[in-house]
Amino acid sequence: MERYIPKNKLNKSARKKLNSQRRRIWGIINPVTRKPANPKAYNRKKVQPDESDG
């Protein structure tokens, strides 16, 4: 059985390996795309009211 070494005393590569093992996998879901759009931000794709329709 391996000796327990605190996480803060591990070297950088060992910490990286440990973190990657514990990290969850999202699968097909991309958390960035599930974020709601900012309502205050300007949206170029939104249809703007036309001045000629008056």
C-alpha cells in the first residue's frame, strides 16, 4: 500500500495526474453552450427594426 502524501506536498505533475483522475467528464453536454445569453449585450443576429417600415 502506498504512503499517503498530502496534496499540497505533491509535485506539479503528480497533482495534475490526481486532478485529472478526479475530474468529472461532461460527455456530450458542453457547459459553455448551456449558458443563457446576456440580455444587455448587443446581438448582431437579432432582426433590427427597419426605418422604412413606418
